[in-house]
Amino acid sequence: DSPCSLPLTTMRLCCSSASEDLGCRRGDFSRKHYGSVELGGRGGRAVVEDGGSGGRTTDYTPGTWRRTDVHLENPEYHTRWFFKYFLGKVHQNYIGTDAEKNPFYLSVVLSDQNNQRVPQYRNQITLPKKLSYKLTLGNSGPLDVQYICLIVCQGSVNFKFGVLYAKDGQLTDDEMFSNETGSQSFDKFLNLLGDTISLQGWAGYRGGLDTKNDTTGMNSIYTVYQGHELMFHVSTMLPYSKENKQQVERKRHIGNDIVTIVFQEGEDASPSFKPSMIRSHFTHIFALVRYNSQNDSYRLKIFSEESVPLFGPPLPSPPVFTDHQEFRDFLLVKLINGEKATLETPTFAQKRQRTLDMLIRSLYQDLIPDLHKNMLNRRSFSDVLPESPKSARKKEEARQAEFVRIGQALKLKTIVRGDAPTSLVTTGLCRKEPWESQSFCSTFPYETVCADSWGQSLLVATEAAGVMMIDVQVFDKSMVVKQIHVVEPQDLLITRADKGKDARLYVFRLSMLKRGLEERQLVRTKCDSRENKLEKTKGCHLYSINTHHGSELRIVAAIRNKLLLITRKQPRLDGLGALAAATDSPVDQFQYIREICLCDPPVVMALVDGPTGENDNMICVAYKHQFDLINESTGDAYRLHHVDANRVNFVAAIDVYEDGEAGLLLCYNYICSYKKVCPFNGSTPMIQSNASDLHFSWNQMPNAIVCAFPYILAFTTDSIEIRLVVNGNLVYTAVVPELQLTASRSDIYFVSSAPVNSASNCSSRDTSSQSSPQTPTGYEMPVFPSPLGDGETQCKHIFKIPLSNLVGRSIERPLKSPLVNKVVTGLTAPAGALMQGASHTLSLSRMEIKEIASRTRKELLGE
């Protein structure tokens, strides 16, 4: 869903939508993360999120919620492409029809984003139907377009939510709508949501309320949150009628809201409350808020229709909030995300598609008569200039100036009206996001090939200088390293060096390399590393190791279309528990298990742990147009996923785990697809499509993918796109010029040609609900570095994203292999100081445990 910014010969047609990409519900993996259960009832099934506090069928406990987990999903300021890149700039618009006579509109603008002296055009096309077909423009335009990118602006900018007051014991909608006034606690809750405004003469977003004649009440609740205007339809503020028991005037507004809040007092108020009791008026999502005056806390429960896709943030366990500002942030983000998710259901998606189809066809019919006019007469702005210059060049300049002026005026009007995405930086205070990067090295002088973290440092392979520990050389340039893995728990360095037929795998002891660095011995060469070669790996063009290696390390080396499976024997311990190292090289500890022949050389590989580790481990390989799953014990291959595309760019296959069962994130082209892989049953694997499968599209073609639950990050040529693993929703896009991911097995390291703009690493939120109502007036525009002059060289900037920041206190179990628990506890690696601080695992630190215990105690005791 992003505009193309590519050389003209590499444009692409991408026709997909979020409603098509995302399955409505994931399986147990998602339900556990959201602490939800499914309930049946009148009017269909509902999904209830309670943070895992009740109605559970499992003893699984979700991870502890933290403030930085609260993100707006699919934010408009990342997806309103025409507003951001075209409106108010000189651009060209084209109209045409395809072979099936379907009209389309194409907008083209010259882009200055990361131009690097190569002409790039940003293109947006609007189609009436979601079809995948090529468009032919002929010679009517200045561009030789082969493929075009589809962009359809979708989603809401402003929101209206219902708020229904329910007294203790009230269960039916008629009882709740008949409450003429609220209570002191309800008024306190309304003040937390936003500001009380007078509807008479209100100039901001009105959410369907009457702002002239007071027919919908005199006052309402309004606020601005992260660039969005929110209007609340409060039941006690809408007109009340003693004669009308059903309160039709109130139901007319609240009953038509997609998302509604039901406010009740008392911690245990109406414990039997179910969505079916008021199903007729709450057809999509409502949030049950229970206020406990004894400890001044809010308990939250979310009800949503089964057809609504999953949306975040997940509720904490227990779902009780004592910090009112945190509760406001959580609730507003949950409501906004919920309405966006509902708009992706088939009912709303089809309505929007029909509306778009009608608008495009109507506009086409209005403009089709102009196609018979002379080309010069189509430039309508030439006719509205007050004094049209005689010179053709000046006339064109004047036309462009008027074009820009009108576009900028329309843009400003849209912003002031509140119908446009706005900047987070200008509407609130910055806060640190979990993906915020840290500058690691700003003067690295070499192009990087690959890297991996070693303790608090980084081992980097370069073309010009061999392998560097940032400013210290470890191997000279005779070691042409193409892949590198630092396995600190096993005191190992694994590399794939050289190229072509001479390529091999090399294994080194980290402790020996560290000793050499400390004693300032000579830099190692290829000749020095002859004893470190794994001989049978000659000609290896790719290798992979198991992610959760525990006490057993498995390596699969690809030599053309042959796979060589290698394992490391259990290291022998001496009487003191230390590793016994007879030689400097660990080569003799490796044994060759078997060879497996494939039909084609693999491009991507991943090792998958079976539930027992006994003859049920698997290898995922990608080649041609498919992902295959291979049994390590038998070598039998099974089709996992077929890619239906003319060209396939395989990116990654990432193993994740759920309750001891493996799943795979298959990443190719613009797609990320999740497949649940059941264990082998004899000679046949259980590979089946089910509710756990989902797929989504990235906005730009990724070069690398990193999964750090609950986030999944895509690294493109000039951006980091951050989404949620559970539902694939976008939460942020950071612009990073000339981006290259270098390491991600522990902390994430990436290289850029320029410093990362600090504005791209911060978000914001309103810090007080008492601020006066305002309409956002700012808009965030990216800042790009100027290109280098001739003869200039540029040092690379290396940045680091700590894994602990991304993972934090989130759930580790969905990503944890069942074999990790089989680690031999007595095994330690003698890597000394370099090992310290390197074990960035998903477990909790002592300080985090202490903090969680303190917070839980306060919540339970009401302190």
C-alpha cells in the first residue's frame, strides 16, 4: 500500500487490500497473545478479550503489558500517499482504460527521496476493482511504464465512538439508554476521555451531531489524540424522552457507531454481562469499562464480532488500570484500532469498494468528452490564469505555479478541517519507541558484507579490509567472508568464506580469537585458517544453523543442489566443568550426518525443530517458485507453499513456535505468510491450511526480515517497516537512506549512509485530557541528506536496536523452540569479558521481575 519510488524500468503492479491479505482470526497463537476466548450467542459468535483473567480454557498467562506496547495500527500518516507525496506539488494526472474497458487514473510526480542523481518517479494508480492486470498507456504519457503500483487511500482520520452509561445491575439496552443522567464516577470518566464542548457553532469534527439547532443535545465530549479528532456520542448528553422508552434518538447515534464504550460502576458489577444482551445495537465492537471507586481503578473487557480481524494492543493480565493516563492512552488506541479493523471486514470492505467503483466511473464519464479535444486544450489551468503570458515557457511556468497554489490551498484546507493525516511530532511530546535506534559507530569506513554481534561489539566482514571488530582487524582481506555467525554459548565462530568452487565453511573457537586479540598477535589470514576448514563443505554457496540450538548445534550447508547436514558433538567436560580443548580448532567436534539431494539449488534455508528432536527435525528450503519442507532423517521433501508469481524474490524463512509446534514465516516479494507446521507423523508431515495461517503485504520490497516478538521488521533499501507479528498491522515506518541490515541474531545492527533523523524515531501522545480542544495543523515531511559531490567518500553509520527494547516483557513462548529446555546446565563458554552482556535472551531480568511484582501488588491491594 505504498507509492512506487523506483527507476522507471522496475515499476510493479500490486493489487491487494488489507481485507484480502489478513485472515479474520488467527488460531491459539493469537488468542493467547490477546487473552481472548470465543463465545456463542444470539446474533452470532463473539470474541471476548479479558487479558486472560477469566473464562479461560488454558492456564497460559499472557505477558505483562507495558506502555510502549500501545501503538496505533496502520497509521494514516504512513498510508495517505496522495496527500503526502502528490497534493501541492507539480504532478501529472492521466486517465485511461484497460483491455476490459475499466477506467483508471494515474498520477506521476518526480521524487526527490534518496534520488542519488537517478531520476525516480512516484506513481499512484486508482482502479475501480481489485484485479491484477497490466495497464498499457501507449504513447500518451512521457513515461515508459511497464508496471504500476496500486494505491487506494483507505481508513479513517477522525472517529466517533458511542459511550453508554449503565447503572449497577442493568443488563438490557433499554435500561441503559433510559438513564437520564450519569453519576459522579461517570463524569470523572468522561473528563478522562476528553473535553466538554458546546455543540452550538462547533467548527471542528462533529461526528454527525447537530452544531446549529441543538437537536442532538447541547454538549458533547471531544478530544484530539495523535492527530485524530475524536467525538464521543454520550448517552446522557443526547436528547432524552420520557414518552419513548426505547430512546430512539439516542440509539440513532450510538446504535450506528462501530465502536461503543459501556461504562459500569463496581468491580463485580453485572458479572453475567454478555454482548448478546444488547446485540441488536452493538454489531461490531464494544468496550466494557468497570470503575471500582474503592481503589480508583478501571477494569477493561473488549467484545468484538468474530468477523473483525485481530487488533491491538493486547490487554494486560489482569486487565486493571490504576494509572488513569495510561488507561486513557490504552483505551483510545484500542478503540481507534478496533474501528480500523472493523472497516476491513467483508461488509465494510465491499461497501467501500462499491463506493470507490462508482466514484471512479462517474469521474471518468465526466472527463471522457475531453479526450476528443486537442492535447493543449486539456490543460484547464491555462484557461483560468487571469493574464495568460504569451511565451509558451512562461505560460507553462504560470500554469504550474497555479497548479501548486491550488493544491497547497486544498492541502491546508484539508488539514485545518481535520480530514488529513498529521504529524505526531507537532501535536504532542516525543517518547521513546522500542524500535528507536542507537548510534553504534558513525565513522565506519568500509562497505559491509555481513556481520554478527560478539558481546557488546560487532564482528563485521568487509570486502576491502577482511573481518573487523569495528576498529580492530581480526582476519585480513584474504579471508573473503560471505556469511558469519557468532555462537557464544558454544564458544564458536562459523563463517562461509571465499566464493564459487573454493567456498568452504570455517569454524573457530571464540576464546582463541579473543586470546589473539588480547595478546595482539598477528592478524589471521586464509593460510592460518587451514585447520579450521570443514572439508566436505567445499563449494558451499549457502548455510544455515538452527536458531534455538540449545546443547546441540545443527548446520545445513548447501553445495549446489545438495544439502549436507552437520552436527556438533557434545563438547567433552573435564573434572572442573570446563571445556576440554585439545586443539585450537574445533573441527573434530563436528560430524557429517547425511547428504540430501534437491532438484535445484536452494536460495533460502531454515532449520526447524521438531517437538522431540528425535527424527522429527525439518529443513525449510526455497527455490524456483516454492518452499519445501524436508525431513532431516529421511530426506523426503514435501511441498509447503507455492508462490504464484512470474518472478520470485525469496527473502527469508523464519521459524517460530507455538506450544511446542513449529510455524514458519515465509517471506518473499512483498508477502509475509505464516504457515503452521505440525510434526511429522511417520513418513508424512501434517501440512494443512487452517485458521492459524495468515499473510500480509509489505509496503516496499524487503531485503531482510527480523522477527522480534511482538514485532516483525522489514529492512528495505531506504526504510524500516515495523508491523505486529500477530495480525500483520503496520505500526511505524522509519526512513533510513541507503539502509543495509548487517546483524540480527541478538541485537539488531544496520548500516546507513546518513544519520537517522531523530524525528523518525519518536512518536507522541497527548499528556493531558484537560488541554483545550484543537485541530492539528502540522504535517510531517521527511528530511533527506543531500547527495555527495564528485570524488567524495562517505563513512557508514552503524546503528543498533537492542533486542531487549523490542521484546521487553512481551511473550517469549510463541517463539521458543521446545528443544531449548534440553540445554545441559553445566555447559559454559570461556569467552571471558567479551561474553558479558551478550546473552540478550527473551527472559526477564531481576529488575523487571521486581517491577512486575511491585505493580501487581499495587493492583491487587489497591495501594
